[in-house]
Amino acid sequence: MKVIELNGIGVVTLVKSRRARKLNLSLEPTQDILIAVPHYISFRTAEEALLSNISWIRRYLDKMKRRIEAHDALLEDQRLITREEAVSRLSVRLKSLAAKIGSKYNKISFRDQRTLWGSCSPSGNISLNVKLARLPDELIDYVILHELVHIRTRDHGKGFWAELDHLLGDARKLDRRLKKYCPTLL
């Protein structure tokens, strides 16, 4: 392992990896930069590659900083809630919406996920991200209804969107709003 401090960038950690087949740069919005270095590439070569991409990294970090600021502004009114409160709130909402549209799901699980707001398995199990509870109510309903519709329609074809539009109005508008939020930043 090698750690480098770069002005304007921050801490960069280079780690040898037997699984990496090429240099793999990880830029997480709230963490330091990590570079997975294949066993056949020296740290010196990896550092040279890093330095040759420094302008791209700066642009990316600036973009992420703006995104984090915009994200924080969106959540200004949202209070922090415990996992138990989130699970309770989401469970009640799922049961209510499922009953309202006449949909049945098998099991429900709650996870702390980095990228997904929700998912639906082929057997009708619904998984919801506990961070979903921090979003506005209309986006919570959108995600839950999205997963309930997946129980009947597995893909994102015209029929899926037509049913979701019937339930919500302009579902794609809500989908675009949801994309402004990032689970990693919550």
C-alpha cells in the first residue's frame, strides 16, 4: 500500500490487488481516492498514471462537490431519523399502497444500500433502502409503487410506465426528481 497527498486533490491510496486486471480508480463522493493496482504494475507506474489524469480527477471532484452541495440543499428540510423510524414509516406506507392498488407482495426487507432505492425479486419480495424514508413523501410513494408494479410487470416497457402513470400521473417526472438524490450522500 502507498499513500500520496496531492494538493487540491487530497489523499490517494494505492493498494495492490490480485483481482484487479487494470488500474481501477475509485472516486467516492465522501471518501478518499483509492486506486487498485494489479500485481504486475508497479506503484511508480500507477502513480504516473494518476498524475497524468490529474485534471480529469479535479474536474470530477469539482462536479461531485457541486452535486453534494445541491443534494444537501434538497435535504435542508429533512430531519435525521433512526433506522427503526425509517423501517416503521416505510412498512406502513408499503402496506397502505399495496392495499390501495390491490397488489400483494411476499416479504419485505430493509437495507442500507449505496445505489438502489428499492428492488423487487421475481418471487415478489420487496427490498427498500432505509434512506428512502428521508425523501419527500411523493418520492417515497413513487419508489414503493414502482416496486409494486414490478410484481405484475417485470420490465420497464410501455405497459409498466402506463400502469405507473395511471397510479401517479407523470411517473417519469418523479423518476427525474428522484435522480437528484443520491443514497450514498444520505
